[in-house]
Amino acid sequence: MKLRVYLNFDQQAVTEPVIWKLAQEFDVVTNIRMAEVKDGMGLVGLEIEGSTEVVEASAKWLTEQDGVKLSPIEQDVMEG
């Protein structure tokens, strides 16, 4: 399963290695598709790939991190 999400980081979370911790905690492959940090805020477009249950658990874990907001990236039907 491949999940594409946006991660929004607040001023405290933007300096934390959240994506590294995610890869250490779960058996997933992460792919940063885009990232921008300015004025102490961050936005990352991230792909998370692995088994369905592990990807779902990793997404839940991300929502539990202080200062991190997860939003799904809508996919074009043609893109698949």
C-alpha cells in the first residue's frame, strides 16, 4: 500500500526528526516528494509505502505526534 500525505509542522515540531522516527518505528519506506520550511513552520509531501496494516498504523502514529498535522493528498483517478 502507498499512502500520500501532507505533514504540517508547527514551530516546535519542525526541528524534530519525525520522518526518521517514523521509519525507525515502522517497517515502511518513506519518500519525501516536496518540503518547505519558512518562518518556523514546515510542510512536507510524503509517500509512505508498506503493508496496509503497517502504513495505517504509521499514519495513526503521525497524528499522535505533537505539532504535526496529517492531511491526505487527493490523487487523480488517472494517476492511480
